[in-house]
Amino acid sequence: MSDATLSTRHYRLTRPDGLGFFHRRSAPQFAICCAGTACMLASVVVGAAGPGGRMCLGLVGTLVVVVGAGRTPTGEDLVELIAPLARFCSRRARHADRYSAALVPWCGPELPPLFAGISLVDADPKRLGRAGTRIGVVFDRADGSVSVVLRVHGEGFLLADSAEKDARVDAFGDALASLCREDGAVARVAWSQFTSPASIEEHYAYLDQTAKTEPDEAMRNAYLTLLATTGESAVRTEVLVVISVGLDRVRATAQHGGDRLRAAVDRLLDESQLFSTELVRAGLSPVGPLPVGAVARAVRDRLDPDAMFRLERRGRSLAETAGLVTPANGFPLVIEEHRASVRTDETWHRLFRVAEWPRTAVRADWLASFLCEGRVTRSFTVVFTPQSRRLARRQASAVATRVGATIEERATHGKRVGAEERRAQEAAEALDEELEAGAGMELLVGLVDVTAPSEEWLQGECDRTLQAAANVGVELRPVAFRQGEALVCSLPLGRLVAGRAR
């Protein structure tokens, strides 16, 4: 075995908080099951209720326990589906699950209900005493946040040696850890990669325009053969980073005229500049903040990927193409929500969440085969929510205490301590050591949006995506009854998915 193999670092991504008295269940589930158990006990103890009343209490208690502890065949907790199911049924009863934009000019711009509260603003840095061109700011009134979008490029990671890969991963971890401050204003950072098969029609058109009058036929035919061979595997990839600052985390000063929104935008630009510097140290090349036209174009590309080819035919240069999309026409005209999919204009989407990360140790480039998959049009979004170091230490201490108590209880009763308990204890100890060394804790949510031009085609694309994710040890589960909400969260708009961060 070579020295390079021996020095390869491996990372564990499993969460150490999967144990406890109520195995892999949350506190609300535990409370609901206690209430159901109390009903079943009451049906046995309370004799004054009569046989009919006691039977009803027993059935109600059994139903409550099933709802509290049960899971769907896809692994979703029934408790977590109650609220989304109620909202979905309410929207369907009111026919609010379907949206069609008004096509009359006097109605003015109108956003679909899914995007309610989101505004794309063209901000002028000169008003904040800064130099530079105008930038696009996403203002979300629903959760009180402002966001900017950066475009990030990276080269040579897969070609680097193991030491260089580990160094870049460490540098990216340091960039995220820099946001874990007690007075941090950054509410979340979303990393979104959009991948789709690339068309070489534009390149063929360019060749026709620049071809010589009498070209070398052998050279021309060889080059066309090369294009035909490589065109099937050509991939278009775009990585966007969205940085969001919460209005409740910023204080308005006299410098900003007491305007909290203006103060939040000023703080947001500072945080984005600092984060960009950290990304450069990680070997990445950030560009931005992007103007409002580029943000609208990115949203439209993800909502309607087929529009990319139509826009490219209309605008040859990057500046011309970006100017074709504005906040007024960047959002869909038609939306239809379904239980397991959502349609925007002529594109079908199906959203998945990352239910499990790899349980085995992985290398720095473990996700490469999934990210480089180019046959499916999809976006992969990871939302990082920074936690303050004080809160992270308190949570890590609670996890370590719970895991230790579980192992001690099993040992006391003579039960076998399995690999899951031992691995959870090792992960808890490693987490405590990392926090003590100055690392930061980030809660994260992983979302995958698979798109296709038809519902039948979508099923095949989803099967390929699920297999590609399983090959790298990632388990994806469909987001039931929340497809529209998850779709908005997967876009570069800075909105966080509702529910617990995982």
C-alpha cells in the first residue's frame, strides 16, 4: 500500500443524535405517544365510561399512538405530515394549488402565491457609500431576510492529490465556521448546483458563420465527428451561493437613517465580501454579487430549463442574454401543485430531501460522481444554518450525555451494545473535540430538484437520480405534499424550508 493511500483522510457524515429513550423519535412524537398511552390506560381503569366509552377511548389511544410513532413506506414520520397535508388539502379545496398569471397588461406584475413575499430589488451601492455596479438583492418579507447571490467557479479539484483535496475541504469548512459567531448576522448560506445536458447547436452555428470558403474537408469532418461524439456527454453546470442576513439580527444606526432594511443590506454586503475572501482561500473563484437580471435569469433557468436554449438564440453575448430576463418575467406563468410533483409552465419538477448521508467514512471527493452526472437536468441545494459556538457546545454536551446514558442503560441491563451505539459515541466525542478546537457547527438541509418536460419522462429521470445518489451513499426521499414549498427553497432566493433542519 502506497504512502498516498495511507495518508488519505476520511470523513464521517453521520449524525450522533439518532439515539435516545424514544429511539429516533422527536419530543412531539414522544408526547403524542404518551397521550395515546394514557387514553388506552384510561379505557382499562375508568369503568364508569361503560363498555362503549371504554372501547372508544382504547381506539382513540391506539390511533394516537400509531400517528405519533408511525411512518409512511417512504420513511416520513406521520406527525410531520399532518400540517403539510392539512395545508395541501386546504389549498386544493380552495383551488389555490393552481395558478395562472393574468395576461392583460393593466393588471401589472403579479407573483405566484408560492413566491409571495419575495422581491428582487436592484440596489445601488453608492447609496451605502460603496463603489461598484448595481447589485441584485432578494428581499423576503415572509421570514424577514435579505440575500445576495454569488456565482462560484472551481477548477482542478478532482485532478489534485489527496493532500490538496483535504486542504481545500478544510478551507471551505473554515469559511463556513467563520459565520458561526455569537453576534453573527448571517441566517443561512445556500449552495446550489444546477446541472443539465449542454446543447452544441450554438457551436455549430458559430462554425457555420466562421467557416472558410474552402475548408480542409478531412480536418472539418474529423472535428465534426469529435463534436458528435462528445456532444452526447456535454454538461452545463452552474454553482450559485446565496448568503442571507436576518433583519432581526441587525441594528439600525444613525448612519443608515434608522432604516433596518438599509442596515441589513449594508451588513449583507460586508458578510458577502468576507465570505468571498474565505472562498478564494479554498481555491474557489466567486463572482458577484450578481445583478438583478442575472438572479432572475438563474431562477428562470431552474424553473424552465428549456428556456435556456431559446434565450441563447436571442442573445449571443452573456450581457445580452442576462438582459433578456427581468424580475417581471423571471417567474412562471402557470403552476400546478400535486402530491409528489409540481409543474411550472411546461416543466415538471419532483423534489427530494436528503434523508441520510453516508454512514461509512468517505473521502474528500466522495460526491463527485453524483455532482458530475450530466444526463439528468436537476439542481442540488444544501442550505447551511450557522449555529453560535455557545449553542453548539450546549447541544453537543446534551447529545454526548444522551448517548452515554443509552449505552450505560444497555450495559446495566445486560443488553448488547451494538455498532450503532458505539459509532454514535465516537461521533459525539469527535464533535466535542472539534468544537473545543474552534470548529463551528452548521445545521443543514439537502434538497434535490429533478426536472423533465413530461410527467412520464420525470419518473425515469428520478430513478436515475435515486440510483446515482445511492451509489455515493446518499438516501433521497420525496417531499410529500410540500413540493411547491420545497421548489421555492431549492431556488437561489434565500428561503429556508420549513421544519427541522437536518
